[in-house]
Amino acid sequence: MAQLSLALSEPQSFLTVGEGESWRLTYTLKSASWLDQVQLATGKNLLELPGKLFVTGMDLGADVEKSIGRLNYLPFQKSSFDDHMPEAYSVEVVVPPARLLELVAAQSAGQYPTDVSVTVEGMTYGSAPDGSHKVWDNSDQRWLPVTALSFEFSPAPAVEERAEEIEPEETQPDPVHGVLNALSATIEARSMWMVCLLGIIAIILLVKL
């Protein structure tokens, strides 16, 4: 049993409607680390080939007990129309419908898995002490059972809260306040005039005495 760490990209969602309704999710696969290697019988590195992940909520009919899918080796194929299918690999897995709908909802909300860890039976570890080198003798068996799958999601993007700038309202002149100010100025002017008049009267009386 070995574990593959793969990076995910190009997520796509497909909805099939007929006798029932089913979703299928697909991703492009590549090695999560340049150190990882799965050596095939031909000496090639499986992780350098094009790869696809297919996730469905339907039974794939895997005949290996406790498996949830398959890791498939797809050899080079040439058609009669000078077209060809390049050498590649695929991972096909089944998840419970409720989990599949959770993945669909997360992707609809803009949150996508970035990495996946795939546990495979029938693959052995090579000589690398860190487990990065694995060996798959695919000369006789073109697929291996997948027993576990684990998605890793990137942190949800933070929601930026924009504080609305409230512009201060222009101060409107208060008509009552203006009237009171004018009245106060008038009373103050009359008071000064009365003081001056009383002063003149006092001076006249002093002169007559």
C-alpha cells in the first residue's frame, strides 16, 4: 500500500439528468512535488504523464473488497485517422452522494480542493528513505485499487468589509438662532447708548453746580 500526493487544477462539474440525477467532478492531476516518482515497468515515471481524477456518486463496480475506485494506466493508443491518445493515467473514485454534493456546493461557492492524497494497493515503495520513490509493475496489471482519498482545501478567501465613509452634513443656518443673535446685538447697542446719555446728563449737572 502506498500513498500518492497530487496537485489538482482545472476543476469541472458535470450534471447528468435522466432516470436519475448525478454529478461528476473532474480535475487535472500532477505531482505535488518534483521529488515524487512512480516507476513503471518501462522505467517511465507515471507522475510525468497526463493525469485525470474523476469523482462520482455512482458505483463503479470495483471488484476489489473495500476499494472506492481505481488507479488506471492508459497506454498509448493510435487510431486509424492519424489521431492518437497519449500515454496517461487516471484515478476514478466513488464517494457517498452526500459528500459529492458537499464538493459541488463548495465549488459553486468558489472554494476548490487544491491537493488530493490517494491511497493505492499493489504499489510498493522504492529505495528513497522519504517514500518519494514508488514502484508499480504495470506490465500485467493496468489498474490498482484505490482504498482511500483525502482532499485538501485552500483557506477560504477573507471577505473584505468596506467601511462606508459618511460625509458630514453641511450645517444649515438656524433661523431662530440668527434672530436671537440680531436681537442681542440690538439690545447691546441700545444699552451702550443709554450709558452714554446718562454720562452726558451727569456732566451737565456738575457744570451747573
